[in-house]
Amino acid sequence: MWRELASEFPDVELQDPAAPDVLAAVEEQLGQQLPGSLREFLTETDGIEADYGTEVVWSAEKIMEENQSFRRNAEFRDLYMSFEALLFFGDNGAGDQFAFVRTPPRDDIFVWDHETDSRTWVASSLESYLRSALASGGEDWYR
């Protein structure tokens, strides 16, 4: 399904699927299950890039690394609200990050604005998010 969706957009780069053991390691390290749609996506392609290399959805390993970094960074705790409720999975290439809400789990996608620390709803599902992000070529479609 996800590769088919991506094929609707020119200049999109897909990766090989994420290995099941990598997905299990990500879930173990983050102490949570990946949202079902994101897990399904990663089993078809381990990330997707739009125009200009914008990582619309990160690889499984980058999802793990970025979330651990955001949750453990002492400076971030002083600058921003807690990131514990979010599961980041992609960005706009200019600092804003996209996330699922993990507490309570939701299918909705939010954007975290790195300049204001705001968290704003942008899509009702991963599919809706991808369609919007890929149609815009990674531009700030969510503003």
C-alpha cells in the first residue's frame, strides 16, 4: 500500500524495507510499540525522501536515535515542554518535526515547531500526512 501511494508522486525516494529485528529493537529501546500504520510503512520502506532530500519519514534507526535524543537531552528539558508524549518520525528539512502522540496513542499527526515549541495537529493519519507532505515536495504545507 505505502509503495503504491508513494509511486503517485515524482522524485520520491524509497528505501528497502526495515528488517523485523530492527523494528523489534526500536520498540524495545523506546519502550513502546510503533503505531500500527508506521510499523506497516517501515516493513515496506525504511524511510521516504521527498524533493531536496527532505526526510518525510525517517528510517527505523533514525526514529529510535532522534526520539532517544529528544527525551534524554538535558538542555531540551530546560528549553521545551516534555517530549515523552510524542513519537517523532519525520521532519520538514528546516527543524520542524512530525510526530504521533503516544500517550494516549492516537493516529493523528502533529508538528512540533522548533522555534516556538508548539505542537499542532496537521493530519488525521499517516496516509493523510504523506499525501500532503509529498504533494508539497516537503515545503511547509502544514502552515
